[in-house]
Amino acid sequence: METVKQTANYVVSFDTFMVQPVIHNNKISSRVIERNGELRIPRKPLHIVKSSCVYYGGSFQTSSNTARLVLGKRHKTPIIVAHDFGKPYIFLPTMSPSSTQSIWVSYHAIDNFEPDDMGCIVHLENNRSFKVNVSENTMHRQYSLAALLEKDYAKKQNQLNRSFFLGSYEKNKFND
């Protein structure tokens, strides 16, 4: 059995696969599943997600608003927490983000999901599987919305790169 580490501060990274709420003595903390281990954080999952957005130079509200602009007004939209070298790091909530029971799953860590009697089982790329409290259809919806968010992000990155190239081209053209 692997050792569970405990820490007070935590910021998500590309190694963060899932943030689950844990209720103990009427207090909510988080179980963080990483690529190579597991941590206990004495903070609510939403607090970890919000503070990670701030740490990476944004805010949870901005990430949520951006997702709504791309995906429309939808319930429990996935968000981009951060990005690195053109790759967005997207988290999808299983329930409303304000729900203390919502589990946050990394879009990029999901290998597959399958139905279960009381929700579905999410299979992660580190060969671990977890039961979540939503249907397989809901996970498909969340996963599809995350894919659309990722596609929009890539499209905007391409536009930015093209605009920069054209701007450089125009500048050089007039300096000859």
C-alpha cells in the first residue's frame, strides 16, 4: 500500500489527476490523486482549484467566465486552471463547483469511464480507477465539453501565432 502524504498547501500541476472531497468529523478536506501518489489536504477541493487558478496568474471567476463564453451558459462547465507551452490544463467538476461533494477530475488524466450501479467508474492514465457520484452520461458530457474547450484554446493559440507572424512580416516588408 502506498503512503498518503499530508500537506497544508497544494497547487495543482499536470501530475494532479483528481481532487476528491473527504468528510471527517464534519470537516471537509481533500484527497488528491496524483500520477505517482496520493495526498491529504486540509482544504476543500474548490479551495484548491481556486487557489491554483490564482497561483498561475488567473482567477476561478475568469476561468469560469471564459469557459461560459466558449461553451455557452451551461451547468458545471469544465475550466482551464492553467496552461503551459500552449497546452491547457483542464479540470472538470462532477457536480456544481459550489457543491461540497463535487469531485474535480483532470481531463488529460482520463483514460476511460464506464457505468456503475451508483454512478460511474473513471479510469485514469496511472492505472487507478475511482467511483464518482455521477452517471456515465454526465461524464461523457463533461469530457466532451472539456474537449471543446481544449479545441477553442488551440484555435486561439494558432490565431495568436499567425497574427504574430503576419505582424513581423509586415514590419520587415516596410523596412526594406
